[in-house]
Amino acid sequence: MTHTPTDQPARRASGAVVPVLAFAGIVVAVMQTLLVPVIKDLPQLLATEPSNATWVLTSTLLAGAVATPIMGRLGDLYGKRRMLILSLAVMVAGALVSALTSDLIVMIVGRALQGFAMGAIPLGIGLMRDMLPREKLGSAMALMSSSIGVGGGLALPGAALVAQHANWHTLFYGAAGLGVVAIALTLLVVPESPARAEGSFDLPGALGLSTGLVLFLLPITKGSDWGWSSGTTLGLFAAAVVVLLLWGLMELRVAAPLVDLRTTARREVLLTNLASIMVGVSFYVVSLVLPQLLQLPTATGYGLGRSMVEAGLCVAPLGLTMMFTAPVYARLSARYGPKTTLIIGLLVIAAGYGGGLGLMDAAWQTVVTSVVLGAGIGLAYSSLPALIVGAVPASETGAANGLNTLMRSIGTSVSSAVIGMVLANTANHAGGTAFPSLHGFHVSFLIATGAVAVGLLLAVFLPGQRPSGTPQLRASSEEDANLERAEEVLRGFRGRVLDAEGSPVARAKVTLIDRRGRQAGATVSAEDGSYALAVPAEGPYVLAAKAAGHAPLASSATLPGADRPVDLDLSLPGETVPA
């Protein structure tokens, strides 16, 4: 079944859309750290072995990794708002399942359903691109992208306070309540985007990617328990390589793939996704190290002896700083571009971890480290969706940002596995109990610094990006796109839609189709008949135009390699007329 953009423009977004979408992102991100305060008690609470209890965390991670690219693609096809509400509804159902049980298997199922909601973040970014004017898009996407860290950081003290003074199941009731509020606000405030991708959902591709991701992430998260050289771990890694290679070959042959690997292989997309893995690694290290350092008893000689709630409050500035970094990012990106902003963010992260090596002697020092790292991670996270959005067609925004969010999740998974192994292998032992050593904390910070260095190297080789304030058109079916005018297109097609007598035709639908028969963009002509469509790559295209009372037009055109627009008037009915 083929889906095309609706002929009706989206309702003009109200000023509440951005905070509502950001709130939804924060709510789903809370699921990632909701149980951190009670991790050590899970075996007792669920009456199981520690190795089994870790599945309560692993299931959420795996479900989020699988759901993120799939929900992004479904949003592109059937409506991003619709899929956002579905993601939140599944999360609420999962939270209620977990709230009503202490059985391990049922708890794992509930936690997997909660992880399903991670697709809400790329869906929110896609909605913002489709409905917000250019001058507001940068800071809005920055806030939405940072919601992963904001939610995770703010959840720590809140969850610790609840866990310390109430039954631990209350955590899930609270999460369900937040999800219901997010759904209600989304229904009331957020309009649906009319932008749709052509094609149908690639079910075999979804199954193949899901299988490959599970085979890859499972040994990463469980490798420490199974042994990194065990047959199970190595066998799963080998199976993941085989499945993902076969999946890639299949996707290249599908007309409407789940993930457009040709787009993903572009230098700007590929390097951005690889840099996202490094940012994910660096973000999770501080979340693992500082809470443990703060809660270790002072008798160890380096532990800071703080309570669960105090430790959460000391780390909370990490998320708060990420939230307040969004407007700073918008100004920097508008002036220097998202590539430069990503580099600045990575440099700040490196400074935070470098300075943090000598700031582990007091609680206030961990707060300083959290603030610096929050600023750097906020800038880096904010830059990633802007880099992706600038490199893909509007019809692929959800899927592309879903894949980018997946890359960050892979980074946090790798970070969790590696840092867990480092802390276990460098642990001190006393009275039959193992606890992390100061040396282990230092090594963890050095690993994060190394990941940042790799991310910097990747960022340097990104293609130069225009500042976000530079005039450019987003290919979308939204009427506001036309107001940016044809002369603002830097690479693409522009011109006017005319009738047989040469008079302008207002509100004509103009659709751009690439060589593979897929929609690459769509727009509606303005009152003077002008239209403009940005094009992601050079090559042949078909421009299809239609309007009430006129015969439709389909005309071939080629975009040369030069970074300049092609002037093209479309006559209804009739042939293309050079402008």
C-alpha cells in the first residue's frame, strides 16, 4: 500500500508543542534509570539470582534498541504523532504490568514494554522538523535530543527518594501516571504531520534488524556474566555479524526499505552515527561512576558516604545542565553550524572527564563534574539531529533519527558492559564483599576520554555544515515551507506552478520523486505560484504537480552536481517550461 502526503497542511503548531514533545521525551527516558536506585536489591525483591535479575534492565535496553528505528519508519509512513501516542501507550501498559507483579518473568515483560517507548524521541524530532519554522527548529530539536539525558539524570534523585520512603512498585505507578499525562498533552496540543513517506512497511527488514540487534546487544550486556571468551558470547557475536550482513544485502534490494542504507552510507550520516556511539559511551560513564563513588562508605578511604537521595541530587545537575544547554546550542549552531557545535561539545566533555580525574574528593566536586559534563553532552546531543536532518529527505526524518538514537543506545550498552567489566576487575575485596576501587573509577574516566577523542576525530571529518540560520528549505508538505521562498533553496528545484495561460496556480501540490520511485520531498505552491524543494543528492528526478481544476503534470528533471538550485516552472496542463 502506498501512502502519500495529505493535501491539507498541518495545523499551525502552538507554542506549547515543543515543551509537550520534550516532556514526552523526558518521560520515556526516565524508564532507562528508573530502577538504578534499587539495582542491588532486585535479586531479593524478585526472589531470584543476581544474574537473572539483570534481565529486568537488559530487557528494557533491548526493546528500546529494536523499537527505535521501527517506530521511526512507521511514523514516516503512517503519522509521527500517531506512533508517538502508541509508543507512550505501550509504555504505560508496561509500567502497570511491572507495578502489579513481583514475578521475574512478568516483570521482564513489563520492562520490555517500557523500553518500547524509546521510539518517541526520534518521532518527536520528526514532528518538530515538519511543523516548526526554521528559526525555532534548532533549539527545539536540541531540547528533544537532550531529553534522553535530561530524563535519565532527573529520574535518579526522584526514583531514589521514592525507593527510600515507599514501596518500590510505586516507581512504576508514577511512571504510568507520567505517561498518561504525556499522552493527554500530546492529544491536546500536538497536531499530526501531513508528511508521509512513499511505500509500505518493510516487515522482513524489521524482523531482520531486530534479530541482528538482539544477537549483538545481548552478549554486550551479558558478556560479563557469561565470560567474554565463552562460546555463548562469541557465538552470538558471530551470529549477529551474519544476520546483519544478510539483512543489509536484503535492504539494498528492497524498493522501500526499513533503513535506506544508501542514505546511511553518506559521509555526513555515517560519521554522525559513529560519533553518536562515542557520545553515548561518554554519557553513560558518568552515570555509572559518580553515584557509586558518592554512596561508597568513607571507610574505604575514597568513598563519600552519601545517601541514595543525596547521591541522586549530586548527579541531577547533569540532566538539568543538558536541558538549559538547548538555547545555547541554538545560538552557537546558528552562527557556526552543527558540526562546529558538536566539536565544541566534545571538547567540553573531554575537559569534564580530564578535570574529573582530580575531582573525586568531595560531593561538591562531583557536582562541578556533572555540570561540565552536562554542558558538553548537551551540546553534542543537540548537534546530532541537526546533522541528520540536514542530510536526509523530510520523508525519512523519523527513520533516520531513529537509527541515530539507536547508535546512542549502542554506545550506552557498550559503555555499560566495558565499565562494568573494568570496575569488577579492579574491585577491592573486604570481608568477602567486592566494591569498586578508586583506580577503577579513574580508568573508567580515561576510557570515556578516549571515546571522546575518537568522536572528535570523526567530527573533524564531517562535511562542512551551513549554520542553521542560513536560509534553506525543508522538503515537506507543510505550507510554511513555501514561505521560505524559492530563492532560499541552496540545492534543489525552484520556480512557479502556472496554468495553461501562464497565470500562477496557488496551493498546487508538487511532489519530488527520486530515481527509485520514492518520494524525496513535497510542498504546496504559494499564492504567487512559487514552490521550492530542497534535494538531498544530485541526479535525475520526477516532479509531479497537481491542483484542483487542472490536469496533473509529471516531468523529468536532473539536478547537476553543483551546489546551486535549478529554476523550473511547471505548467498545468502541459510540459515543463524553463524559467
